[in-house]
Amino acid sequence: MIITSLLDTDTYKFKMLQYFLEYHPTIEVEWELKNRSKVEIFNLIDRGRLKEELACCQSLTFSGDELGYLESLKIYQPKFLLFLRNFRLPDIQIEDNTIRVNGPIIQTSLWETFCLSILNELYCETLYESYTQEQIRARAISQLTSKLINLTASSRVTFIEFGSRRRFSKAIQDLLVECTLRSLLLSFDYQPLTGTSNVFLAKKYGIPAIGTMAHEVDLVTQGLCNTEDELRNSPYEIMDRWEKLYDYDDRVYLPDTYGSWYTLSHMPDEKFRTWRGFRWDSGDPCSFSNIILSRYARLNINSMDHLITYSDGMEVPLMLGLWDRYHEHIAMPIGWGSNFTNDIPGISQPLSIVMKVVSSNGKRVAKLSDNPYKATGDPDVVEYLRRVFEYGDRGGSIPKY
């Protein structure tokens, strides 16, 4: 089985789940898989196997040891841990070319990452039938070794492993994390891997479980908004509520659900002081960084006390370019995803698939992103959001640092 532990998911899923349990425990949502690739996944994978893997997930529960680990992280409340003790995943529907989940957000949220991990691994299995496991392992290690040599040769870039949802396989992800941590690939004069978003691997290797937040919180909240003013103000109300649950180091906001320009430009000054930083996940990373750095400068805030987590399409050249440009201005942990866990020359072909909330509280919802290609949801809702958040008016109005 691919998923053998409910900890085999991203850290931010648990942070958001605790948030939902506290503030929106009864909100009903619908999740839908979106395939942005040209590959017809469901025509390639074994549907019977897919059903088996999803059924296996539904049979899983949190063990006492796993709950003890989550408790040891000191960010989860007893109420939340008690909820997890009795947690089971709800039913899930496989349709012609998609997957859907309906139910309360506190029951359905964890399905997202499990579905993506399972689909990616089943698809990758169709690509390597003529290769042995040893050949795959050797190619994966060789490729990562080359990247790490380039990454560490003339910089001190650090990164967080962010590759669970689009990994080649659970085994390859585990192998590459272990090899990097234990310097089995090459000897570093510093350790570039500072943590992982995968809770299972963080527990296994005793490294930080690191996570920010996702579009999911905005999308669920969108369905609760009854006016345009409520919608425009919703990101900041989310931040207010998040602050009541999490301390400074666990406050890293993702602002691109409605376009980062609008969200950051209208954000209250205090949020730049009381939040550790922001995550970049779409669009131009330099424009994103410039608006944040210029705001810190205007407010006389020491930007080195804050961070930007870069996490969209990270590859070594981009990682090095961003480090050269910004490491003297702001802390910049990099979230290295599928290019870390799913880049095996001649074999792997990473998919671009996402699973998003498309309905909340009985209303269709959508996200914009700073990359129009990554917008998801009902087209009419997308157009509505573009108007409300002045999406087409951004132009060149992002301040330069």
C-alpha cells in the first residue's frame, strides 16, 4: 500500500485542520481533482488499484505513538488531538476523469494530499516497467547528487523538502531525504536540508516538520462571505483568527488566492510586524519579494527578522538566483518540491494535478493565483473575483525595492 500512515501528509494540513476544528467545524465543502497535465491519467492507471489504495486510506487511524508525536510538537491543542484520536476519512467518489469528496471540512481536508500522492505514484508505476528498482534508485541518487553539488558549491542555500504530493514514490522521497540528511551523496560543509513538510518523515528522521498554510483556508472562508466587503477583508480576518492559535514562527501567510498585489497592498501594517512572513507560490517571485521588502522598509521593520518561503517550481538555477538576489535582505527558506522528489532522468514525467475546494457552505468558490493558468474553480466565480480584487488592474503598480 502507498499510504500506510495518516502522518504521510503535509504539516500545514494539520495546522489548517486544527484551525477548521476551532472556527468552522460544521462547514460542508466539496473537493475536486483538477488535471492541468495533458496526460489522461485515468486511462493509464489501474482503476482497481486506485480503489484499493483509497480504501486502505479509509481504514487508517492515528496510533497512540503518532498522536504522541503530534503532541510533542507543542502546537496542537488537547481538543484537536482528541478529535484525531477518533478520526476516519469519509467516503470518496471516483468519476470518469476526476475524484470528488463531499462533507464537513474537518473530515474531508486530509484527503487532498493522499489522493495526489496515490495518483502520482500509480502513474509513475506505468513509466518504469522496463527498469529495476535498483536502476531507479541509482538514477534518482545520481540526479540529486548533481543538483546538490551545484546548489552548495558557491552558496549557502537552505531548503525544506516539499515534495510529498507530486513525488515519484514514497520510497524515493524517503531515500532522497535520508541520503541528503546523512550526507550519503556528498559531504557538505553545511546541511542544506533544514526540514520537511512531510510529518511522517519528520518523525522518522527527527527533523523539523515545517508548513505554512494553503489556499484551502481562503476557499472555505469565501463560502461564508455574503458581501464584497466581507470577501475583501476575509484574508485579514483569517490572519486574526490564525494568530489566536499559532505563535509567531507558525505565521507564514500565502497571499495569492485573490492575487498577491491586492492582498499585500491592502494588508494592515500590523500584520507585517506580527507575522513571520509570506509564501510565494505563483507569478513573478521578484515582484512578490519587492512589494514585501518595500513594505518592511516603509515601516522601518528589520526584514531579516522575517522570511519569504519560495515554493513554486523550484529548480537549482532559480533557487540560486533568488538566493543571490535576496539572501542579504530577508530569510528565505526554499520549499523544494517535485524537482526534488520526482526528477529521474529518462523515467519520471511529473504531473500537474491539484485537488481544491470548489464549493463551501453551498456556494461555488474559486481562486485566482498570480499565474492565471493556475486559477481554479467555476469560471463565473473566477471572473467575479477578478473584478472584486481588481485583478486586471495590477499592471506595473508593484513597488520596487
